[in-house]
Amino acid sequence: MIFIVVKFPVKPEAAEQWPELVRGYTEATRAEPGNKWFEWSRSLEDPNEYVLVEAFEDDAAEAHVTSEHFRWATSADGPMVQALAATPRIVSRQVEGDGWDEMGEMRVG
């Protein structure tokens, strides 16, 4: 599986609107064949930073980056890019497994 984490530094004036701004992109990506998850979180340390955690089956990531909604999201004149304060930072790795595992060091219940 391909596991990706991206940090999006959003302009302060766009931070509250970010979830709505990315809604279409999020919904389209979640509907892609081979998408395992696509989840946004907001940083506790920086309210102007959103963190995206996503995963794809090994052969699905290329279709994602060539999709129309990805091209829209990364377009220099598109609303997502216009709302960013800087270029997002990414970690993208091929990892073993097919999804989330339970944490072995902690047991609840």
C-alpha cells in the first residue's frame, strides 16, 4: 500500500474555510477505485495547518495524480493553491499491510 501524509500550510484568512474548500476534492478522491482512506485533521499546534493522511492500493496512486480533480487541486490558479501560504510538505512511502492495525503497546477494554 502507498501511505501518504501531507501538511498544508493555509493562509490565516482561509483556515476556517479550508474544509469546505477541499470538500469536492476529498469526495472525488474517496470515490476513486483503490483509495483506502483520505482523512483531514487540523494541527493542534498551528490552527493554519491541515494534515492529510491518505492511502492507496499500490496500483491506484498513479490514477489519483492523473485525475481531473487532482489537476484541479494542484492548479496554480485554483482555489486550493490560492488558499495556501506555502508549498505543502509530503511523506509518501510504500508500506507493507493493507490497512490500520491495532496498537500492540496499548489495550483498551
